[in-house]
Amino acid sequence: MITLQHVYALAGLFLLACALQTLRDRGNPRRVSSALFWALLAVGFLAGDRLPSEAMGAGVVALALIAGCGGLRTG
């Protein structure tokens, strides 16, 4: 039976693949910060229930800072 944990794991793996593809994109001027954004989001999906709430809160703040300061760009 497919549980919600399986859906979160699948979404996390997809986001991790997006992070790796973004990191490999030489045409993206902000590929490192964009890849970090997607990787942090993937960690939230993959290990969010095993991380302390302070770590998840810091991750959410980091995501907001990356996105708010113009760290995301398309390749």
C-alpha cells in the first residue's frame, strides 16, 4: 500500500534530481544558489520528520532568503 511517506519520498527524490540538474546547468548564472534551494527543499521532503523543528525552521528561512534575494534563475 502506498502511504503518504512514500509520496513524500518520491517528491523528495524528484526535487533532489532537480537540484542536480540545476547544478549541472552551465547556462544558469545562479546555478549554485538555485541548486541549494532545490536541495534544501528535497531535504525537507526526505528527512523532515526526522529533523528537529529548529532545523526545519532554519531551512525554511534559508529557502525564503535564497528566493527573496534573487538566488533563483532559470537556465
